[in-house]
Amino acid sequence: MAEDAARPTPEDLKDLLAKIREESGLPAIAVAAMRDGVLLALGAVGVRKMGSPATVTASDKFHTGSCTKAMTATLIAMFVESGKLAWEKTLADIFPERAAKMNEHYQKVTLEALLHHRSGSRANAGFNSPKQPLVTQRLAYLDSVVNNAPEFKAGDYHYSNAGYIMLGAVLERVTGQPWETIIQQRLFRPLGMKSAGFGPPSRPNHLDQPWGHVLKDGKFQSRYSDNPAGLGPAGTVHCAMADYMKFADFHASLGKRPPGLLNADSFATLHRPPAGASYAKGWGTGKRTWAKGRILSHSGSNTMNLFVVWIAPEINFSVAAATNAVGEKTDAVLDKVIGELVRKYAG
């Protein structure tokens, strides 16, 4: 309790965000910045749904889209560390009863190839039986991919939601539980991410959380929808910004905050891309002067929301921005917000 009392109150960034929102016309913008496990800034401005007076708050939940992938990769690392999986395990190893029907290429695909988007898998595909249990859906989805020829050349980088859905099926195979249960038990609860959930942040026909929006005829129009639930491991998580920063800080601190969940060697593997490449396991990578070296980054969208995160492990710094809309300039707006926060807090 004394430690919490000593922590500074996060700076409220409403004034900065209000100006950017006014210029961009976005429904809402939310941001957070953290360093050394301390939340430096937090803010949200705008409305939960265009045409409604319901305003967003700093504790509102925003959809993270493909920023979910780093969470799925982290779960894989946990099971590798415990000896229940191995990076070089193949789909044929993990699903031996399905190996005979697998395309020869997919029999040899490893977990590492799936995590690096180098399995040859297509980017997206539909779910044919959405009323079935999620574990059943993902197994059927895996079959629909691996029983056919790969769409791309083995070893080449092609961003693939399909690969991460199959990783969800892998986790379900080794645990006997749905991916949604696994991530709550192994990540959300240990990290204290109490607001984290799946699908649209709001309840149907309610304005208790932000709705997504699309740009149509020059105006943002609200949508209550999401990716199919079966796509979860590739991109259905939502949570409050402050809670998401706990996950970001877990990576920024290389597992020091909180300790005991994953060791530094596992983080090194998660953050290291193949030779000559930039995409690691659930993270894009690069280098920045302000970060004093490497950065991890990702963006995520379900076509109605956008989320962006940047992490600088060398300086224990993380920053994230979100909006409940997608349009032709949405990426540029969040990039501007991220840039402002980096200049203000990363130095």
C-alpha cells in the first residue's frame, strides 16, 4: 500500500488529445505511457459512439486487434519454458492423428515458423461453423489450412492470422482448455489485467464501452461487430489502456515485472527475428535513437478499431495509443500521438 501511495499520479493528457481529436474528427482517442513499471501518462477523449453524448473515460476498454498476437506468442513461450512445447515442434508432432491428411509442407511447419509468419499460410479465412465450441472451430480451421497446399513459399514472410489461429489450437491441444481460458489464467490474472476480455468492448445495444467505427462517405459510422470469436489468438482481446500497459511492461522489463512468469532467455527468443528479418514472435522490431537501441512494435485492427504499441526494453519504456475507428488517416493520427508521447516521456 505504501508503494502504491508513493507512485505519481499519471499525467492527464486530455488537452493534447482533444486538439488532435478535433483536427482528425475521430470518435475517441486513448493513450498511455509507462516507464520502469510506473504509469506516467493516461488519457482518453471523445465519445463511445458517434452521435451519442456518452464520453469515453481513461478506464474504458479498447480493442487491441492484432496486438493480441504478442500475447499468444508469450503463452507459447511459457509452455516451451515448462517443457510442454518446443520451438522446433512441428504440426505433425503436435497433431499426430491429423498428420496423414496434412499437406506434406504443413507436416514440417514448426511453431517458430508460425510465430514468424513464415508457414506459407494465407492471411485470413472464414469460420464455417461459428456455433461449435471454440476448440472445435479452431481444429476445423487448422484442418482447412493444413490439408491443402500452402498459399506462399515455405520460409517467406507473409503476415498470417491463420498461423496464429493454429497456434491457439496448439495451446488448446497441450492444455485441453480453450485459448480464452488459458490466456486468462496464464497472463491476465497474473498481470492484474482485470479489464481484459474478448470481442466488442461494449455489451450489445449498450453504450457502456466504445463502439467501433468505419469511414463511409467521409463520415465515421458506428459498428457493433468484431472478428469471428474463433480468430481469438490472432486478434480479439480488448482491455483498458492501463491494463494493457501491464502486458507491455512485462515485455519492457524482460519478465522482471512481475517476476517468475517467464525468464529472460524466453524474452530474448520472443524478441529476436530471423536473420535479415524484422518480425520476431508477435512483435515487429527495429532500432531507434530515442530507445537507445531496439524497439518492439505492433498495430492491430479489426477494421473498426485501431491500437498501436511501442516498447523500448533498453530504457524500460512503453507507450500505446488507441482509437475506436478506422479510416484512411487513422494510422497517421495514432503515429502522431505516439510521437508526442515519445518526445515527452522517453527522454
